[in-house]
Amino acid sequence: MIVAKNFFTNKWSIAVLLLPYVFMDFLYKNNAESIFLILRSIPSLLGFLFLIITLKISRASIPFLLGLIGYIATIGISGLLNDNLSMGLMINCFILLGLCLYIIYCMDHFDHLIEGLCILFIIVVLITLMLMVLSPSTAYIYDDTGKQILVGIFGG
């Protein structure tokens, strides 16, 4: 288990596992919702797996997790009261909780977490620059006055 945890809390693994959270619009526009959901579920499942196997959470994370569980409960209660509770909503809440657990476990190796996030943001910047050069219509949108707005991978 220690080898697996060290592998999944490695800086490159963190960058790759968090990549689907950055490319949301790109995957949605290319009809890859199921792939997007599967890729987003991997870090969440790892977070729950680490919780089940180790059965411990740092004391500093408990108030954050209680607040998060309260937030998820509020979403669930609101959905029940307004008759719009859906399976998609519950899956997203499950993914959010699992992702937070994964990040909490990655914070045991805080330097790896920060380096992984830096790698992730470098990837975002490089892909945005490639989009600007190779496909400007994808990288830019126009506002009401006709001015170009750089949106990169986050829209367009």
C-alpha cells in the first residue's frame, strides 16, 4: 500500500490525475462526457481507497471535511425539497468528496503536491499557447463590442 500511495502522491501522478478537472469545457464540447466522468472519478476513488485502507485522517483536515459534508448534505436536502435531486448531482458530490480526500492524502507530501500543481498549470499554459497558434478560433471568443478575449482551453 505504501508503494501505491507513494506512486499516486508523486508530482507527475498528481498532475496527470488532476488534468481532467482543468479540461472540462474541451471534453464537453467534443462529446466525451463519459470519458470525462471516468477520468474525474479516478482521483476520487483513490481518495476513498486511501481512507478505507488507512482509516485515518489528519486532525487538521477534520473541520474542513465536516464543512464539506455539511455542504453536500445541504445540496442533497435542497434537491429533495425542490424535487430536482438527480443521480448526476449525487455523483458530482461523491466525486467532490473523494477529490478532497485525495488532496488531503497528497498533502502528506506537500512538496510533491505543489510541484504537481505547477506541472499541471505549465501544461495548461503550453496547451493554451498551442491553441493560440494552431487554432485561433478555438482559443479566442469575441465580446459584444467585437474585441477578442483569450479563453484558451476554458472555452471558445
